Amino acid sequence: MLRAAGLVLDGTAPTASPIKRLLSAGLLAAGVLFGHADPSRANDRIEVVSAELRPAADGDGIELDAVFDFDLPWALEDAVSRGVALYFVVEFELYRTRWYWFDARRAAASLTYRLSYSPLTRQYRLARGTLAQPFDKLGDALATLRRLSSWPVVERSALSAGENYRAQVRMRLDTAQLPRPFQIGAITSRDWTLASEWRNVPVASDLAR
């Protein structure tokens, strides 16, 4: 029998009371149900690989192209296969920079994707607004989710020539739209806190009119 840091490695603790053993068993059960929360794992699992603003084809708007990189944790993949819809939100903000005061926000936009699975058709669906696209494989749906193209985020008239601007974008899993039991699990498991940091987006001077 081996001992390390006061613990016996055969699974028993020499000073553990029945209450402590009961609490430990409860925590273990919660970890199995919702995914073990490992404090050493990074909370931010989505990376914004690239993001670019460009004029829209009509010349009046500004669109955002972005590429995200992430893997869906097993807990989320299993939830989708069991009929739980996942909502991913892309958020954009545009600020006019001011050296003498806080930056002034000039525009904000959000875009929601709904990822779901239908046991009847055995297909995954990725919906963006009123548009929905079916996929036979989860990997194909995620590949589409990772690439954002031609998203209108602001009118060019909101930008003034000669002013300086900064923009930022991020993606996150919206846990508030999960069923209530999974919202509780999201509090205890990092598998359910899928999000990126804000990523700066260059704002070219020729975007302003």
C-alpha cells in the first residue's frame, strides 16, 4: 500500500469521515454527468484566426469576413446527438477612438447560429436567421460554422473621414439558450463555456466616406 500527501493510493483515506467520502462521491457523480471541470484547462477554446472588414457590393455597407477555429468538446457533441440544440453567437463592435476620453461605440451587431440534429432524418442542421442548411456529418456543419462570410455589420455612413476607429469580434456558445439542466451543468463544466477572446479587426481609412 502506497501513501502520498496523506492519501492512500488504494482509494481509501486514513482520516476521511463518512460525510467527506459521501461529498467526494457526489462531486464525482456531478463530474461524470456534466463533464469534469479541470481548472488547468483553458476557458477560451475558440480562436479567431482572421477577421477582415470590407465594403459591401452595394457600396453603402461594410461586411465582415472571419475564420474561427475550435473543436466541439465531447460533452457538447453528445448533447447535440441527443437532440439538444446549441446556439453560437458572433458579436461585433465598432468604436471611434478618443485620446481625451473613453472610446465611443458607434455600432454593434450579433449573429446567432443554431446547430441541431434530427434523429428522424439523421441530419445535422445549421441555421442562421431564416436560412437553414442540412448536413450529413457534424464535421461538415462545424466547418461551415467556423467560416463567416459577407456579414453586414455597419453602414459606411456611420464612419466619418479623418476619424480613427477600432473594431472587435468574438464567438461564444450562448449557454443562456440551453435547456435548464444543461445551464446548471455549464456553471460547473468548462466543456460548456466555449468562447473566444475579443479579436481586434483592422478598420481601413478608406471604409469611411
